[in-house]
Amino acid sequence: MADIVTRNTPTREDWLLQLADVITDPIELLQQLHLENHKELHEGAAARRLFPFRVPRAFVQRMEPGNPNDPLLRQILTSREEFLDVPGFSIDPLEEQRSVVPGLLHKYANRALLLVKGGCAVNCRYCFRRHFPYQDNQGTKGNWAAALEYIRLHPELNEIIFSGGDPLMAKDHELAELISRLEAIAHIKTLRIHTRLPVVIPARITPALCQRLADSRLKTVLITHINHANEIDRSFRESMAQLRRAQVVLLNQSVLLRGVNDNADTLAALSEALFAAGILPYYLHVLDKVQGAAHFMVPDDEARKIMRQLMTRVSGYLVPKLAREIGGERSKTLIDIGLRQQ
């Protein structure tokens, strides 16, 4: 495979510095965005004890100062509504907290999820794994070895999904080692990487990572997690171009979130921005019913209506599949919106 040409691309050290440059106090964030006088936003700060607050300044720079309804801010800011005990919402909505070995989830017949790292660059308040026992599923070499042995002994597996947390929290040399060990297992054909880190810190897509993926015998699919067009900027588009040159397939999954992207115009703008960055919309998930996130919920009937409207605004290949995940099911469950796609 020819070398991946990269010019003026950030170094590995750049992304690590940005990863460390974070705000962990919601009051500090409100002050930085000139929202310190919004009493209701201040009152939500106590929810940081339910789920730690973390957002890199690189992501904050894309938020609009003075706008309490900024769609990026709403995804990550603590809320007093997180304390509500809502029927039907639980700490393990997808029944994931029993791994086959520490850090490996074999949920579907032909693919398994390897929880490479437990941490994330940003803590999204709607995260379905906000209560996950990462302390029992740490991304250590010992756990990776046990997971790889399980994978080797299960020839029905042909695809491994790097998940987390965020798998790209691992350094390039760690990912390279994992990929090499997967390549040595003949029945593994595809590597899928689910990550939010590239849109939060685009510098995470390094030349070394791109080259390793380009050189792999595995077909690589990278699934970004982007919910609003405002998350996408020039540096992110440049990082995605590097991955495309490495022959990585780029897809996106979003979550339908109240007050963030719950209308057809916003979703159309997202699909167009993704396509401009070389990414195809893949899934639009209805909210997983995780305790502390009920205020983001969009009912199914409303979701269907939004999707029907979206189909009139963009081409069919830019319409993601509306889906939910049900604990114990062997695949995602598609939600019928009542119309044919064109």
C-alpha cells in the first residue's frame, strides 16, 4: 500500500495536549460561554456527581457564546433533570453489563465489541454507558489477551468492533498492537471502530494511525458519532480526508435528542455536512433509556414524523436508518416510518 500523503496534519502530541486541556466544572464552562447569569443552568451543576463532567476546550470553541440552547452545549452540560427517576429508564438499558470475558461483549452472531478504553474525550449526558462498570472491564493488556483468545476460539466471528468508552483514547502504538493481533486470526475480516473522538479533537487522526489502517489486511470501517452539523469544521473534514486516503469506509451514527436535532431541517443539514466530509449517514438511534437522560427522549411517533419530513429534504442515500437497540436482541431493531425511500 502506498504511503498516505499528509501535509500540515497535527502530530500525536497535539491531540494528547488537547485531550488534557479540558473543563471539568460546568460552572467554569458557563462562565467561559458568558452564561453565568442563567440560574437554571447553574442549578444543573450538581449532576456532575451522577456522571463526571468533561469537555475539551477544542470542542467548546465550536459552541456559541451567550446561547443557552447551543446544540453542542446541550449535549454535554449537566442538568437538574438528570436526578429524575423516570419509569422505564435504567442503569443498564441494553443489558450489557455481563461480558463474556472482561472488556468483550459478544452481542451479535458474527461480531463482537472490544471495549478498548473506558474513558472518552467528552462525556455526553445521554450516554447509554454512563453507568457501565468500566472498572471491571478495563483496557489492559491482560484483558486484551483474554479477549483475543476468546475471538480466536470463535470462528463464527468475522468482525471486531473497537468500542469503549472511546477506542481512540488508546495511543497509536496500542491500536497497532491490537490490530496486528487481530490480523493473525484468520477468520477476522473486518475491523470497525466506533468513535466520537475525531469530531471532538480532529487531531486524533494522525498520519501513523492512517498508515497502520492503510497497511492492514482487514477492511476498516470507522463510525463517527456526530449529532449536529455545528460539530463539523474544516479541521474535522481534513482528518476525514486522511482516512479516506487510507481506504477507510466512513459512516456516521447519531442519536435523536430533544432540543439538539429533533427536527427535519437540522437532520438534513447534518446529513449534508456529513456528506461534504465524505461520510454517509448510517443510523439515527432513538434514545437508549438510560437513567439520567430521559429529558432527551423523543417519542417514536414524533421520530417517525421527523423522518418522513427528512425524506422530502435530502436524497435517499443521506437518510439514516431510524433504529433502536433492545437488550438481548441479536440485531438493531429498525423503526418503520411508513414510507419508501427514493
